[in-house]
Amino acid sequence: MPTTLTDTNTIALHTRQWLQRMVIGLKLCPFAERPFNAGLVSIVVSEAVTEDSLLSGLSAQLSRLDDTPADQLETTLLVAPRLLEDFLDYNDFLQRADDLLVDSGYEGIYQIASFHPHYQFACTQPDDAENYTNRAPYPILHLLREDSLERVLASYPNPEAIPERNIATMNRLGSAALSALLTDICRTA
């Protein structure tokens, strides 16, 4: 993980490298490669330094998705490098983000997947390899179209096995190798 914040372009590059090398490269999400390669994934680096300003940015990105057809913009990664460094604070913020979905009338239309440098699933230890399925260089709110998810899940054999497969992959690689991979991604400039 980076120890100092860098410019917006570098943060976007780190996020893109994370998508390519971890999410797509390790096949953590079997649905990510197609929209990524088609240029349908937007990476937006937020300048927010308060939760309220991040919520404003989230609202703007939801509106942007709503105003843009999926064949032009499939999904957005809203990267928040300047706040929510603590995973528990980030986890608490996710409730505010979900409340925004509901209050804006977007519940059932969009959902938010969460990624964080210190992501930790319940009943795991901080260094457990399986946590790396949701670890990223920076706090990220991944905005997904529900109808697109339903479409790809309907045509994918045994989608409920994806989490178990990902955990097995992470455990096979091990925490040390995964940590080194994330560190290497953040050296890219």
C-alpha cells in the first residue's frame, strides 16, 4: 500500500493496475474483463476529504450512470484515497452509502461493492489471505448495475461457487504473496 498520497493520475493508474493484475488477472470476478477491455469501466478519483463530500460525489456518479447507457458506461469505481483509511470507519460509511441508494430511488437499480486496503471479513484474522478478495490499494466504492449483474449471473454456470473459488485462490497464493502484489501495484507510476 502507498505510504503517501500521490497525484490523481497515479491513483487512477494504481487502481487500473489492481483491476488488471488482481481482479482480472486472478479471475476474482469472471465478469470484469469484458467491460474493462471494452473501455466501459470508469475510474473516478475523489478529492473528498469529508464523508459528506464523498456522498456528494457518490450521488453524482450514480446520476452519471443513470444518464449513460450501459453500452457506453457499464460500471464506476469511485476511489476515495483521502479519507476512510480506517476499515471500521469505511465499513460504517457503507451504511451511509446504502442509505443514499435508497433515498435517491436507486435501490434495486444499482448496488455498491466494497474494497479497502485493510478489508477484513467477519470471523477472519487481519492477515488471512481470503481478505485479499476485497483488498485494493485505496478505499473504493464499486457502483454496479443490478440488471447487468442479473444478466451475467444468469448465463454463468454455478455463480454461487465464485466466493469459495476466490477464497481457495487467495489461500493458495498466501497473504505474503498477495501483500507483495498489492505493494508492487502501488509502485507503478
